[in-house]
Amino acid sequence: MKELLGVKGIHKYFPGVHALDDIAFSVGTGEVHALVGENGAGKSTLIKILSGIHRPDAGEIRLDGNRVEWKSPKNALEAGIAVIHQELSLAPHLTVAENIFLGREPRKGPFLDRPTMYKEAQHILDRVHASFDAGRETGTLTTGEQQLAEIAKALSLNVRILAMDEPTSSLSSQETETLFSLIGELREQGVGIIYISHRLEEVFRIADTVSVLRDGTYAGGGPITDFSEEDIVRLMVGRSVENLFPREAPQPGGVALEVDGLSRQGVLEDISFKVLEGEILGFSGLVGSGRSNVARCLFGLEPFQKGHIRIMGENASIERPADALDLGLFLVPEDRKLQGLFLNRSVESNATVLQLVRHLLGRFLVNRKRQRNEAERLTSELNVRFASLDQQVNNLSGGNQQKVAIAKGLSVTPKILILDEPTRGIDVGAKAEIHHLMNRLTREGMAIIMISSELPEILGMSDRIVVMRQGRMTATFSSAEATSEKIMLAAAGGGNNARL
Amino acid sequence: MPAFNWRKHGNIVVLAALLAFLAFSNSDVLQPSNIANVIGQAAVMGTCAVGMTFVILTGGIDLSVGSVVALSGALGAWLNVNAGLPWHAAWVLAILAGGMCGLVSGILVQWGRVPPFMATLAMMAAARGLTLLLTQGNPVSGTSPAFNYAGWAAFLGFPVSGFILIACAVAAWFTLRFTAFGTGVYAVGDNLEAAHFAGIHTGAVTITVYAISGITAGLAGLLMVGRLWSAQPSIGTGLELDVIASVVLGGTSLFGGVGSIRGTMTGILIMGFLDNGLRLLEISSYLQQVIKGAVFVGAVVLDMYFKGAYRKGKSRDAL
């Protein structure tokens, strides 16, 4: 395997942070090199240096053994280094072909040569086994399809090194399979692939080599066959994580929330369940099965036509989030950046915003000192790591952002907490902390509803599991009887229309 | 040691540079009498800017302030002169009329789903039309000295209108910093969806900020009448540009969620001294317009630049 791209002795400083500390890394022809590490470990910074977005403060970059210096991302792109970022960057109203050739459209004289453009785009799309054609409007594609379009765009540039940042985080399992077989083909063709992922099972499936970063330093690495999952987790967090899902034996109390016959035209049908105090009720099902809609109805974000909600035995009428909060119910939404946080605002204002708007920090005027104390208490209880309470949450890692989003809810001491994808896209360490927190909260008598797409999390943390499919509940399991096979079956088809 | 935050404090550097330049070019600029003059002249525009800050913080815009200034001034003067109301009653009613204009804009934005730009553009036309209807296009003069007092008089050598501007600014600063509503204003501008999730009545916040802008414009209209000793139906044309420029120069983002009253006050002083300095330097009033336009564009370009830096994930503090 010949080295394509390598770096040595890379240092990168951001204000107040030594983001990369003496990093060496290389990828060869036909190699799939997995880059793993917790959020904030420096993976994205390294990719940005390799692709010319950032310039290193020290160290060298080699391409085909020759020292190079990227002055801009364009340099790197011309040398055949393409990056597919987590947030896809396609123009939604252009066609796929227009996106693929954006900025370098084939021309005939001064005019665009559309037939050639579409023909070539289609040719590349066929190479990635895309099921859509080059004339489709990009915005109408699914996320997985858009990712294929991004890969096609990279291939049209004669890519030699392709870096992918968390490519599967929003893909269905079908789309993930397609991606993996495509990665296999690209490897056959000699493309070097840098693969960033949190999902260790994926890394073990497709990677040849692995490098682990921790706090900006190189923690270890080598051929993937030399490592076990436990080894990698230990390198990532610098300690061993014995049990990722440490659910303690629950001590359920009275009924906290009772939902009876909840129906929403075309979305939900006859949803009925109970959650006890001190219990974690897991909601499983495919994306779009209506799991999140249940949460949104309970929190007053979506209307429903039929059904009753009882909280602590009392009939509850919830028309807007403020009503739900009055009744002691809080939802930590699925998308923390879009729905959960005020990214431009400080850790302090995010953590205390609910107390503030609910006049808990003074009836008429805000008691700034109390706000500060509350922010300190909440962030230390959740072990949020930040430089200062005045820091913008935008600058925190995903795990810490999620902790702030949860802290915000806990600030008003809800009796029922709904967590929608509580650990999506966050690192192993923060994940374990959030699971421990869930244990502690239920020990104190809180009722928790956890919606998750990750089966191990559902199986590991739930006391009971509800499975949904196409807006209906298809099964309910106790944690003892649940297995991933049973859940998948109920989520994807079949199942015994079990009732609570 | 945190790096200098240009977004937050850059406007002070601009103001200092402007003052230094003007002081160098013309020794009269920093005379106390001239400073008082600048503040008196900027008070009308500045009072509007205080209310506008609320609107822009939510990510909205209010183009109607110039017309609302004219309407409330004309109404107040008409009530005082033609209906014989005492000055305070006329003032209260005129300010309420300004607030009503804002309320209507806010309702159009919130319930009618009309983009703020369009809703307030319509209000700009409608309020101007109402002013012309009320006055039949003629100035209203003969307002009582008490009615005019706040607009032209000085107290302890400082214009009363300047005191009113400062009072408005303090009240606004206090509201934004120490009340739940203030938090709601920032929250709505920063992330409307997250604000809704947090149980904030986002609709009420949106409508209220336009009403506040209407109220401050109404107050500004009365100061304007006092300044001129008459209500001019065509007054305030183009005022919205200066007002928005002050707010944006003060570091409040047109995208909402970021900004402060302190910044707006700095922006008002920049605009005020720019106006005053250009006049003292005897630059033609036509060219003054061009320069102001350029300053406005410059402020917006900077806002876009900071926004872009934010999107690339850099800390603003790192800039």
C-alpha cells in the first residue's frame, strides 16, 4: 500500500485551545482509515487541515511523498482530496447534475453544454449505483440519496482521497449498506478513504486501519485487527468504560403519565400507554413511525383529535408547550441545535431560560445573582464542561450541548421528562454520563420517556419498551423479554398487537 | 485574556475614531454646546432606534417609524390645537396612536404571516396617508409651550429630549436584561423554534416588540413637534434608514438574537456626530446622503461578515 497523503508533527492552536498536538496520520491507496475520538478530540480539525480549510501552525503535509502546502481548499481539491461533511452542502433547488458540476459546468463556447453535463452526471451516478437520475431536483432526494450525490460530485473531480465525516448518522440501514458497498468499490479502485464515525461496529466492518484521537493528541492506532471495541473505547476516553448501559433496577412508584387512545389524523392511531414514576419507558421504531409525534403531541407542539392525557391522575389539557411545563412535563427535543438551544447565547442563559420565562428567578425582575447560582448548580450537576458560563453554547462539543439542553429542562424540576434521541451524535463518555443521569433522575422518582433509534440504547436503558410502526403501537415488551430481533420485527413488520 | 470582541465593542472604536477625526478637523466639535446640540438633534432618531432595537433583536424590521413619527406628531398637535386638549392628554393619545400602528404591524407579522418588511412597508404608506388626511397636507402650528417643552428646551444646559432618550434607553436596557420578556426577545430572535419549545409565547413577544417600536416612534414624533414648534406632515421621510443604521452600527444583528441597547446608544452617537460633523465640515447635503448610505451599507456588510464567521463555526470572540 503506497502512501497517498500523510501528515507529521501537526500542531493547531485556536484561542485558548491546543486543538491538535503533534499529530501524525497517513492514508494509502485503497485504504479505509477510520478516525475515531470523542467530540472535541480534534478529528474535524484534522480533516480541515488535510483539506486546506485550516492551515496548521506547525508540521508538514505530504502528498505522494512530496511536501505540499494548501493555500485554500481549492488547492487540496485540485490535488484530489474531497471531503463530505456532516452537513451536506448541495443547493436544494438545483438539479443533481447542476450540483455535481457547480462552478465547472461543461461549455460549448460561451454557453452551457447541458446535454454533456447531464450525460456525464448520469454516468457518474451510475457508478455510485444511484437510483435517481441527474435531472432530479436535489432537495427532493432523501438524505442518503443526497449523500450519494455528494460522493458523485467528489468522483467527478477525480478524487484520490475521500474523507467522510459521520456519513451514516442520518442514513437508514438500507442506505448505509449501499454506502458501504460503494466504499468497498472505491477502495478497489485505489481511492484512499478517511472515515470518521462514532459507531464502532461500522468502523470494525469497513476500516483497514484506525487512529484514535483524544483531546487533540494521538492516543493510538494501527491495523484494525489488532484492536477490540473495548480497546478503542479505552483509548478514546482514556479509561475503561465497563458498562455502557448501566441501568439500575428500577423502583417504580405511582402512575405519572397515562395516555389513552391518542389519535392524530393520518399520523397517530390509538396510542395508549402509562409511565410510572421512577421508570424509563423506551420508544422504538423506524424513523417516521410516529415516535416523535407522540412526544410532540404530549408537549403541545402538535394537535390531536382524539384521546386523553392524564398527568399524576389528573386530566391534562395541553395546547402549547407552556401548558405542558405548567403540568411538570418537559421534552428535550431531537434536534438540539434547531429546537433545543439558543446557539448564540451563553451557557448561563440557555441553562436558566426556562426558570427565567417562568418567573422562577424573581416574580417581575430577574435576580441576576440567583440566575448565576442556578446556572452553576445545573451545569455542575450535569458535569457540563465549558470555559466560562458566558461562553456561547455554539462553541461547546455536541455532548456538552446536549447536557445543557437537558439542564435547561431539569431547571424547572419536571416530573415527567421526554428525551428524544438523547445521545444522538455524541461521544461515548458523554453518552455514559447521560445514562447515569437518567438512572439518578428515576431514582429520585422522575418518569422518563426515551425515544431512540439505537437498539442497544433502547435495550440497555428501558424498563419497558413500546415499538411503533406507521403511527400505531405494534408491541410492548418488558426489558427482560425484549431482544433486538423482536423489536426489529415489530418495527418493520409482523409483531403481536400487544396492549398495555 | 479574551480577545477583543469586535462585534460587541468595535462600534466604540468607530465612534472614538470619528470623534478624533472631527475634533482634528474642526475644534468646535467637542465643545459642550455642540455635544448638547448633537444629542438634541439625535434624540428623535435615537428614541425610535431604542424601540427598533427590540424589533431587530427578534429578527424583524420596522420601516414605518418615519411615518409614525409624522402621524403621532400631527395627531398630538391637532388634539392640542384644534381639539383644545391639554398637552399631557394630547401626548398620551398620540403615543397610544403610535403604539396602535406598531400593534397592527405586529399582528400582521404574527397572525397574518406577512413578512415584517412588507407589513411595515404597508404601515409606512398607511400612516403617512393618515397624517395627510388629518392635516390636509398643511402644517399644524400653534401648539402650547408646555406641549413643545420636551422637544426644544434645555435643562441644566442639556436638552430635555436628550434626557428622554436616555430614560428610554435605560428602561429598554433594564427590560431586556432583567425581565422574562427581555429574555423572550433574544430567544425569539436567536431560535424561534427553541423559544417555542421553552414555553415562551413567541407570538406575544413578536407583537409586543412592534408595539414598542410604535410607542417610541410616537414619542419621537412629539419631540419632533416641540423641536419645530409645529407638526409637518412630510416630516420623518427617510428617517427609518438612520434609525436602522444606528441599531446595526451598534452591533445588533439584522438576523436577530444578538445586540444590545448600549450598542444602539453608541450607534446613535455615531450617526449624530456623523451628521453634525458633515455639516460643520460644510459638506453638501446631497453628498451627506451618499456618505450616510455608504455608512449604512458598511454596517450591514460587517453584520454579514460576523454572521458568516459564525456559520463557519468560529467563535466571534476569536475574531
